[in-house]
Amino acid sequence: MKEFWNERYGQEEYAYGTSPNKFFKEQLDSYQPKGNILMPAEGEGRNAVYAAKTGLSVTAFDMSEEARNKAIKLAKANQVELNYLTGTMEQIDLAPDSFDAVGLVFAHFPAILRESYHTQFCKLLRPGGLIILEGFSKNQLKYPSGGPRNLDMLFSLEEIQNDFKELNLLVLEENEIELNEGRYHIGPASVVRFIGQKR
């Protein structure tokens, strides 16, 4: 899997563009969280860079070294700084109650790890902290617009609600949208959107 992402991110173009995900941007603009945000599986940095431009202190990570290289390049072009770590969730040392927000933008993990990772993200949040998530729903398999081709890695409303049951539910919905995010996220898509706040 690491080799796959290094190859995709090793190209000169930005695989998913350089503009932030629309839903993620809208929620940051609306809720205006302050402090520290964690961006797991952040790829080439488009969402992390936008978060930094809003004044948030950004910690991001991805298993791909090529992703980090592209993200740092994008951050420099936008005159912001990122604390961008390379590794998996198990390899990254993060302290509980140290983040004011977690941004999960198309952060799909193997089914055997998903619930555990989502629970850990909750533990990393301070009270009042937000998780903002957009990912492909299980209905995405009928669309060629991106995402895992593995049903178990796609989201259902029930799974997301259960994974984040410790949080106060602010938004949970499944939507059909039109994606226009670089070369690999383009066309009609089915997504799950979630916002939760730590009690």
C-alpha cells in the first residue's frame, strides 16, 4: 500500500489538486476551531495547508514520504508551516487530549483497523474538540470517481455513528455530490459526512 501511494504522489501534478476539500473548508469556516488540528492520512497537504491558513497549528501524517514532500512544497508556496510526520497510526506518537480538531478527509483505513483508529482519534481530542469527516460511502462502488474498490473500507452511516459514539453528534448524512478534486476525484460520488464534538 505504501508503494502504491508513493507512486501516485511521486508525480509532478497534485493527485487530488491543491484546493481544500469543499466540505472540510466549509466546516472550518463555519465552526472556526482554534488551537491544534490533526490531519491523518493527509496525502499532499491540500487540507492541512488550508487549516494552517486559518490560523490552526497543524500536525499531519501519512505513510507516504512522497506525500510529505508534496505537502511541504505546497505549504512553502502558501507561506504556512506544517508539522508533517511520516508513518502509520501505530508509528506516530501523539498525546491524548492534545488536539482541538481532527480532520478526516477521505481517510479510509482497512476494516480491521477503522474502528480502533476512529476511537483513538476521539481520545486525542480535548473536551469540546471537533472531528470533521468526509469519506466515501458504500454506495461509491457504483461510481468511478475515486475511493477504495473494497466495500469493507467504505463507510456506512451506522458504522460512523458507532465508531464515534463517544462524541455529541452534530452532523451525520449520506449525500450524492459532484467531485472535482484533481485527477483522481472527479465526477458523481456518494459520501458520508460527519461532525462530532467531544463532551
